[in-house]
Amino acid sequence: MCLQNSLKLFLVLFITLFATNKDTSGQTPREKFTIEECKQSTACLKEEFYDNKMMPEKFESACLLALSYYPELKREKISFVYTKGAYSMAARPDPFSLLFSSRKNRQYYIYINTESKNKGLLLSDIPFNAQVGIVGHELAHILYYTKTSSWRIILDGILYYSKSFRAKFEQDTDKVAIDRGLGWQVYDFCSKTHKADHVPEVYKQYKLQIYMSPESIIEYIHKQP
């Protein structure tokens, strides 16, 4: 009954994902999602992707929609939690589970910044489409962690202090989200950051050095098959 009552959005997501073979390399990209249409299918998305997940109700639709582009994460333990920091969002494995649990039993956190004085944009200040984009980026980090040994993740954390390593790491992560079909959403978040008047110019320049620029995202999107 849930499937029958879902609108076109739900059909686009799940027919593309499950009706074909089990290739999960990407879905058909859409240029824009709206909160109104996504709320129509939130119940079905929740039924499919909510296992082992915790997320604020305010951002539930955006988180579930982004999760639908990462079916490998359906059973992973992921908690979206509020925090304060100098970023919009950040993805981390739980240190204890990283060191003392098997890979399949790890716990992951995606932190949602609530500090109004942060350098970037708050999740609550951006449109729904951009919310899906940044959540999709953070889930690409989680996807990488699930495939990586604990010692390699620790080494990555040390190497992250190198600007060149950080830039490659983050730009590769952007590309994973784009490859999954969330290119326009990643572009929307990136573009909103660079156009926001209250975001310091220094931070915008940092974003251009570390992450893909709006122009490079568009170029990469158009290279997709």
C-alpha cells in the first residue's frame, strides 16, 4: 500500500535503484528536489532506510532521500546529531567502535552544526535541495569508512592535516556523491555557500582550495554518462 500511494519521486528513486540489476554505482540525477514532494514518500523511505539510524525530525526527509542513493548503508549504524563547530556538517566513525569493533559493527556519526557563528552555512539556512547535497557528501564519507580498515582511517585522520591530502580527499568525496546521482544537489550547496553574503570571504577561498568549485562540479556532472 505504501508503494501504491507514493508519488513520482518515490518511483524514480526505487525503480531506478532496484528494478535494474544490482549495480549501485549511481541513480538517474534530478536537478531539484523539494521538501513538499519528498514528504509524500518519507514514510516509504523510512521503511526502507531507517534501520539502525537516528536523525532529527526536522531534517528527516533530506537525510532519508540522500540515504536512498547509498543502498549499501541501509544496515549501517548512523546517527545524525547536533553539535557546534566550524563546519556545516561532518562525518566521523565512533572512535571506540573504530578501535574495538569489527567493521560491520562500527557506529558512525554525522554532525549537524548549530553554531550560528560558524564559518559555513547552517543546514537550517539552506534550501532542501542543498540539504540533500551536503548530506549526500557526508554519506560518501561514511561509505568510504565502511570499506576501509581502522588503521587506514586513523592514518587518513593524520594525513588530513596536510592541505594537499585534504583537498584530494574532499574532492574525491564530492565526486562519489556526484557519481551517485546527487551532482545538482552538491552543486546547489556549493553555490549557496559561495553566494551567501554572511559567509566570510576567507572561508569561501578555503572552500575553493579544498572542495570542488561550482564550475568544476558542473563540468564533472556533464561528463557523467
